[in-house]
Amino acid sequence: MAILGLGYAGFGSDALDDWRQFGTGLVGLQAIERGNSLLAFRMDDRKQRIVIDRAQGEGTRFFGWEVADAAALDALAARLERAGVGVTAEPQALADARRVRSLISFHDPAGNRLEAFHGAEIDDTPFKPGRSISGFRTGPQGLGHAVLTVEHLEPVMAFYVDVLGFGLSDYIEKPFRAYFFHVNPRHHSLALIETGTNGMHHLMMELFSLDDVGQAYDIAMKEDRVNVTLGRHTNDLMTSFYAKSPSAFMVECGWGGREIDPASWTPFEMHDGPSLWGHERVWLSPEDRAIAREMRMRAAAEGKRAPVQVMEGNFKLMSGTCPWWDGVRNN
């Protein structure tokens, strides 16, 4: 697969002060000042992962998709041009601003600006989180995932799958249409929700510790920023909540995301809704909220469960004390 992961994302906003406080104080990012009109955030050893640009209008956004090297970038550009997609080889000045070696730009059918790049710059100083957290799960899986709203799902999905080579992970049709796509072992690096309008829904960043998420949730509750309550997804098994960002989209803070094997994965339709429990979505209509709530209640009644996804050193096994649970585990 030519695209390795979501390398960076950028958004237009003049609320730099609000973004600085939100990014550092709630999410735990490290703020990097880049003059009067640009604010960048680090979340690992890279020089920047997220950019907030005052010079661009509110609602402007771009997404940087990473490839392995210059040859892979040239091959992707040629593939896009064969598909009739306009490609711009961006000047070195923009590559320097993005903190990468080289990049191209193009647009998806919904009008989102996409950039493909190689050679992300590594900072020579350690990542310093804005609040006390264990860190973010990035590396080969990229910065996290982006979820876009689209007017019509099919043409946008065809572009990402047929032209860019994304793989379909799974999808839901109720209480809304949402399709999830992978480019690496992260369950999804992109998702599309059909809402009738093109826009930005949320950006997800995954933390190493569940306590990091819980403490962010406390901060979001105090600041009245919770837009989707704490819950657990059915597909990527992420425990998370969604906070209102200073712009017109949400940021999902999550833990315990599922890994898949892209080579052997078979996509399927999920019938249990988007969440096993929680995740009350205040942005849904009352009718759709009722449908989502009924789906969660049905999942609970049917005993839907999934093991938590943990890394070595981030868990401690307890002895079983319940014969029923021991039987479930042994079977």
C-alpha cells in the first residue's frame, strides 16, 4: 500500500489562544509557536503533527498522508494523474513549513485538500506534553484518524479505495451511514459519515493510558466541552470521548484501539451500532439518538463483550474469582 499513515493535519482558525489552551491543557499536546499567525502541536518525536493557521479561513483543512520515499511519492502522483485527478508539486517553501522533505497536493471529490509527503522531520528535543500524560500512540500507525462528513458517500469512498488504495475495514448503516478505512494496522485512519454536507467531523488521538483519557474527560466536563460522552466503540474497540474543539469539529481522545492485519482483513457490516456502551451523541437528532440508545441496550441485553486491547507493560492480570467468568474465559 503506497500510503503509510496519516502524518499530519491542519486547520484554519483565528482562535489561536483557545486552541493553545485546548491542545495543551485538555488533550496534552506540546505547543510550538510559529509566529503570529501559526500554531503547531507536537505529539511525539516529529517536529509537528497538527497545525492551526490564522491566515486560512475557518473551516479550511488539509491532511498530510505519508509515503515511504521520493519514488513512492512520484508513483502516487502518476497514479492520481492517470485517474484524472489534478496534482500540484508544491514548492520547497511549503515543504519546509510542513516540516517534510517533499510533498504534492490534490483534492478528494468532497473538496478536502489532501497532501502526500515523505521525509518528515524529527525533532532533536524530546516531546514535552502540555499536561501530565503518558504519551500518544503514533509511530507506524500515524497520528490517529480523521472522520469526514460527506454529502454523498459512494464517490468519495471510490476515490479513497480505488485511487488511493485504502482498505475498507467495516461499515454501519444505522443510526447513520459510516464507512471506516485502513492504510496500516490501525483499525481505521479515515472514516466517512454521510450527512448531506461536506465537512470535518472529528480528529482522533490515541493515548497510552486509560487514565489519560479519564483525566481529559474530567477537564472537558469542567470546561463544558463534552460533545459525546465516555463510551466504547464496537469496531475499533476504542474507549473514548469527544470534546468540542475551538473550531467547528470534535477531537476524540481514546485508548485501547484495535489493530488489524490489512493483508487478511475481511470487511463486514456491523449491526450492533457504533458503540457497545456510552457515547451519547448530542449532535444526533432526537430520533437518531433514540435509535442509537436502543442499539446499545440491545447489545447489553445480548451480552456483547470484547476484550480490552492492551500493550505489553500496560496491564496486570488478576486471578479469577468468579466461576461463571472463569468458564467464559476458558471457553
